[in-house]
Amino acid sequence: MAAASAVRAAGRRSRQLFDIFVAEIPWTVSSKELKEYFSQFGSVQRCQLPFDRNTGFHRRYCWIKFSTPEEVQNALQKEPHILEGSKLTLKQQIRRRHSQRRSPSE
């Protein structure tokens, strides 16, 4: 049991600093194209591009996960990011642990 808890904790730590939030993505850009674009900065582990069930279109934002913090910094340092004529907005995502989240009463 303790080993499984340690593995979960390590997984949460590895997700904390390596994600980038990308907004203002053109409707015509796919997750494959996003992965290809961001691979110039390092190894893209995941691209999560959420879709709207009602419209069938993506929501014009995504999360990119890189392998290392250096790759994240490489992507954040380049300006501007332009895909299909549209300027993308990038922000580093720092996820808080459950113990750091605010409770509903705060």
C-alpha cells in the first residue's frame, strides 16, 4: 500500500511543472499539428485538446506536456507563437496539490 501511495505522489510531482496551457488555437489546427509544432522545443509527451460535444469543434485551447523543465522554458521563451496566422497565448501551468487547494469555505 505504501509503495502505491509513493508512486501516485511521484506521478503528481512529475505533472506539476511540465505543462503549458495554450490558448487562441485556430479551429483548423489539430492535436497532431500542435504536437509537431511544439516538438521543435523538445519532446512532447502529450497534447490534450478538449472538444465540445455539442459543436464537435475543439475549444481553442490545450495543454502540452514536455519531458523536462528545460523544454518548457524553451517553448515559453520564444515569442510569438504563430500557427495558421493566429498568435497563440502560452502560460506555464503549475498544478497545486490537493493539500494546497482552497477549501470551499475559504
